[in-house]
Amino acid sequence: MTHPVPASHDASLAHAQSFWRTWVFSTDHKTIAKQYMFTGLALALVGGFLAYVIRMQLASPGRPVPGYGAVGPGQYNAVVTLHGTIMIFWVAMPILLAGLGNFLIPLMIGARDMAFPRLNMLSYWIFFISTVILLVSFFVPGGAAAGGWTTYPPLSDRAINSGVDLGVTLWILAVALEFAAFLMGGINFIVTAINNRAPGMRLFDMPLMVWMEVAASIIFLFSVGPLIAGAVLLLLDRTANTGFYDPARGGDPLLFQHLFWFFGHPEVYVILLPGFGAVAEILPVFARKPVFGYRMIVYSTIVTGVLSFIVWAHHQFVAGIDPRLATPFSITTILISVPIGITLFAFIATLWRGSITLQTPMLFALGMIAVFLLGGVTGIHNGVPATDIYIHDTYFVVAHFHYALIPSVFFAFFAAFYYWFPKMFGRRTNEWLGQLHFWGTFVFMNVTFFSMFLLGLMGHHRRISNPHFFEALRTPEADRLQWIATIGALGLLAAQIALIANLILSLTRGVRAERNPWRANTLEWTVESPPPHGNFATLPLVRRGPYEYSAPGRSEDYLPQDAPA
Amino acid sequence: MQYARAAHIEHESTEVPTGRLGMWWFLASEIVIFGGLITIYVLFRWRHPEWGAESSHTINAAGGFNTLVLLTSSLTVVLAHKAVSEGKLGEAARLLGFTLLGGAVFLCVKVFEYTHEIREGFLPARSLFWSFYYTMTGLHALHVLGGMVAIACVLVAVRRGKIPHRVEYVGIYWHFVDVVWIFLFPLLYLTS
Amino acid sequence: MVASDVEAGHPNYVAIWGILVAALIVSLLMAGMKLPVVTLVLIFSVAIVKAWLVAAYFMHLKYEPFFVLLVVFAGLACLYFLFVGLVPDVVFHAASAVGP
């Protein structure tokens, strides 16, 4: 066995490969990260369009939606199902977990690539195939899956129950492939962070982003298994005429709900933690202060991860579960807000007496904390059976999880995107367009979803295509709120034009970025922008933790992790 | 290919080789998939004591023989790992061949069992017990097949003197398939 | 097998295989017994012992650092949570379901 000289830092290596190997079937973690990210953003446009259809239909039921046409009740179900599915599985996970994780983990821990680069490429291409299958399911006879993103049986196990046959099978297939892709990616993340850290980097020298990505990957890996088993049973119910979920034949439809939420609730943290990680990187850089309570945040994350496995039944309080389950699951649900609260307080304490600069990444990071707090606090109402029985399946819940997911997915991703854009593409973004994007997103997000809290308390059920069907929702007040939410949604979508314009403008005409434009400490800023294939000329020797800002007695207010003292 | 492996990993932070660590995390994901299925089955079995009568129609002798076959193939694959660590690649290849043979015998016996049961009218849709029986043994058989493909690939490579460390990794996977069967056998056959 | 094998992380594999086969024969014999509860407990105890022998010696879990063991047990812990949470609904609540 010969040990060749590491040739990766030879910059010509990247150019020596063909177009296909460099840009399409690449094993370079940075290229794969961009592939995931742009696939996710493209799918966000699809998901956003579906949101537009939903909002237009609810504001003026029955009137054809411009650009889509009339929305019948069955079609409305498919649109809602696919909006949820796409936004969670094809937007949140690829951009936050796979996109940011792939780009940042090797760079932040000082590795040349992921532990298994070819597995990484395979993971993206399986994800790509799953994306194609999902999009194809819109156009098959019978239309796309219409059983909700939770795809409960009996809606999903017999075609006669939801009116959709092939669409549901394709949905299950697409989600299964997507899970396989993220399992491969997750194993790669975990092993890379455990085993391929640069010399000198201990576990507690890792940036919080790496901790959070790894924690999210571990949570995903352990929670998804039973659902995969459950999905196999569902598929057999559909194709092989078994009766796993059919009570008439001894099966149990509640079982699927349990399996789904055993995965589904940890999935919330799979999405949230990478967002927290990005915020934790950005706050100290723009406040020029060490992050407050680094170890406390790590421990809180671990506790959150463990607790996330024992809260799932709070999604099923009204599903007919054993009433004795309600109290323990309610207690654990309230309990999980403690470690999350600790993390948020640590973030706020990081700002205390910092010298804060409100540039675009920082604005989005602060916006994330502000909006997420409201989402988290309204979660308490859903976690207690007494109030949940009243608000369950109303727009209050819809508003709650959008207040939790939009900050953790979009705000945190945009913060990360503006922050690491110079590293990814070697150019600076336009600050003015970035600020416009932030204020548009922040204001219209609140306009849209705050009115949904009020609609939910008025009794607007979350899965009806025509609110006028109900007496209580036929009032002028309700109609006004529906329109406010719709106008907010249109504004929210319009604000994203600023992002697209910024992206195009910065990629073509942006100012060239130097290595470390934000004067940050972590290892990714010590290499060129964009980093070459193989990342580091020689592996860095890590000497300290990632957040040494404004150390007394130094001329510079930052101290990179690998700089000699 | 070996070039790429050696080039991008220069430093390992723990004493466990990166490939073996990856295999363990992969097995962790398999534990929750198979374990999830077994958990669901155990709960249903608890709820339906009458499944004991159905379970008595499985062939204990065939299941027992298959357990023996898998245990023996586990022995040969771990001996192959030992042979590799002693530098005896030829012996390792021969032992891997025995493991492949064991996998093939296991699948043949399984096919014989399925044929027999289907002839007797025990189809997957007959009752929930048989649905579980075919799902669990079928998924396990797919893992046996997958393991055989992996072992065959490693066998070819070892014959050419390449990447012998992978003998250990496929071995760990093969033992996992064995462990799953150790639980499936009493769950589906013996508790009648 | 010599002592140096054990030091190199290679226990006597053939002997472990012998114990596993003996355990298999024991569980096959127990399946014929007429005491359901005792049989059940014994058969699954034997299965757990067999699985542990394979994992510890054939898969070398005994020789791995502690955190690898933790990976396996974290998976089992998740399954335990799932099991406990599902018992009330799937095992006992089913009586209220429709059908035979």
C-alpha cells in the first residue's frame, strides 16, 4: 500500500477534471453543498407558489387563482399536502442540513473533505431522483398525494379514501428515497466530525454550527428508523393487500400516527438546530464578543435531542389515544422548552454590551430569535391538552408552526447565506438589497401569520378549502383577516425578489471577497474565497476555541483558531 | 480509488478507523429500522395471543437449520478478518467464499419455506401474523442478499490484493444480519 | 489459538461459535416445553445472550472504545421509548376498535 503525497491542495486538480466531474458528479463537499442548496431553493419556489394558491383560494373561495385556475376541494388537499411536504423535506432539510452542513463541517473542523466523498455524491443524486419523482407525482392520473403531509391512514392506505392512488405511492417512494439520501449524508456528517477534525481540535473546540449539524443528523438517524418500518407496512397495505393499519382486520391506524410523530417531532429539531447553529456563529462575529455559555449551549442541545424522543404524542391529543398518555407527554413537552430557552437566553446574553453592527446576516439572525420566540411561546398552548383540545387543527396551530419554522428555516438560512456567501462564491453581496430583503420578509411574515393566530381562535379549521362553509367564518371580520393574511403572503413572496436580484447581481458583479471579510475566527475564514478543492494547503493546527473575540491586550479584536498566540 | 481515500483523510481524531466508524453509524440506523419493525410486531403479538396457533405452522427445523447456517457463515467471515490481519489474503478469500455459500444456502432454505407455506395457503394477506412473517423475513432476506453482493465485491478485490480492510467492515455488517435473525427466529418460529 | 491472538483482538472464534450452536440447540429443545411463560423468558434470554456474544466477539464491540457502544445503546434506548409509548394504544386500547 503506497501512501501518495496529498495532492489535494494542488489547485490545478480542480481544473484537471472534466466539466461533469467538477460541476455535476462532483465528490467535492462544497459543490455538493451548492447542489443541495440550489435544488432546495428551486423547490422553495414551488412550495411558495403552492402557498400562494392556498392563500388566494382562502381569501376568495371559488374564484380561479391567477396562474393556477380553479381549485377544487380535492385539488386543494393535494396543494396543501405538497406545500407541507416540499417545504419540510425538500426545502428545509436540503438547505439547512445538507447544504450548510456539507459546506461548513469539513471547512470548520479543518478537514479536506467529508469522510466518504463518494457516498456524499450518491446521497445528492438519490435526493435528486426523489425530487424528480415528487414533481412527477403532480402530473400522474389522479393527481398528487392529498392525505396531508402526515399521510395518515386510512387516507393514505386505500385509494378510495382520498381519491388518489398512484400519487400516494409516488409520494411514499419519493420520501423514502429522500430519507435514504439524508441517512447517508447524516452518517457522513457524524463520522466526519467525530473522526476527521484537524490536529489539536478537541470536541469542545468545534464551532457550535458543527455541534448543531451533528446533533441534528444524530436525531434524524435515530428517529427515522421506526417510520421507515412503518412506511414499508403502509406500502404493503397499499400494494399487497395486508391490513396493518386496518382495524377491521386487527390492524391499528393509530400506530402510524405514533410512528409518524416519533419521527415528526424530532424532525422539528433536525430543522431547528442547524438554524440555531448558524445564528450562534453570526451573533459573536457581529457583536464582537465570545458566545455566552458555549458549553451550556452544547449541553442544552444534547438534552433537547434526548427529550425530543419522548414528546411525540402531543401531536395526537385529540386522535383518540389513551388519555393516560396525555399528562406525561404534556410534561415532557413543557420540559423541552427549558433547554431551548437556555440556548435562546445564551444568544441574547451574547449581545449584552457587544459592539453590534446591523448588517444583513445579523439582521436575519436577530429576526430569527425574535420571531422564533413567538413561535416557541405559542407552542406551550399546543402542548397542554386543555388548550390544545380547543385549538387543535385550527389556524392557530398553522400560525404556531410557521412562526417556529419560518425563522428556523428561512431567517436562519438567509442569515447563513449572506454570511457565508463571500466564502462560497468569492464575492460580497449587495448590502442595500439584503436589508430590503430582510425588512420585507420580516414585516410581511408577521402580517401573514399573526392574522392566522386570530383566524384560528375564531375557529378556522386548517384543512378546509372553503371557510365560507362555516357560519362563524362567514363574518366580514374573518374575511378581512383572510385578505390581510393573503396580502402578507403576496408581500412575503415579493420580498424574495430582492434575494434573487441580489444573488444574480452579486454572482456577476459583486465585489471580490478577501479571505476573512467579517474578521471571524473559525477555520473556514483562513482559506481562500472560494476554497480550492481539498480546502487547506496544509492542515491547520488548532490552538483554541472558536469564539475568542475582543480579548484584552491585543491590537486585533479577533483571534483565529489556528493563529499562534 | 485507494489514492483518493488516502489523500483526503490525513488525520483521524479517534482510534477507530473512519470506515469502521461509518459502518457502526450505518448499523445504528439499521438497528432503529429493524428494531422499529420488531417493536411493532412484539406489541401486536402481545395484543393477539391467538397468533401462537398461526406461528405453529412455521417450520422450526428449517428456521433452526438456517440459524446454524448463519452462525457458521458469521464464523467464516470473522476468520477471514483474522486471516487478513495475519496477511493471508488467499485464505481470507476462501473463507469469504464459504460465507457467500452460507448466504446462498440460507436463501434457498427460505425459498423452500415460502413455497411450502404458500402451498398450504398461508399467504401474506391471510392474517396479520403472516403479513408480519413475510415482511420481516422478506426484509431480512433482502439484507442477506445485499450482504452477499457486498461480500462478493470485497472477495473480488481481495483476490487482487486490494482494500483488505473492507473484509472487516462487510464482516460487521454480516454479523448484524445474523443478530437480527437471532431475534427473528424465536419471535416468528418458536413462540407457538 | 494462542494468547497472542487474544491480545491482537482475536479471541477463540471457534469456541464462541460452539457456544452459539449449543445455545441454539437449547432454545430449540425449550420450544417443546409446556410452560409458556417460563419458555418465553428462557428463549429470549438465550437470544439476548447469543446476540451479545456475536456483537461482543465477532463484531469486536468488546474491543471498541466506549462511544461506539454508546451508538448501539442509543438506538436501543430510542426503541425502548417507542415501545413504552406505544403499549397503551396498540396493546390495550385496541379493544375499542371496530371489527372482530
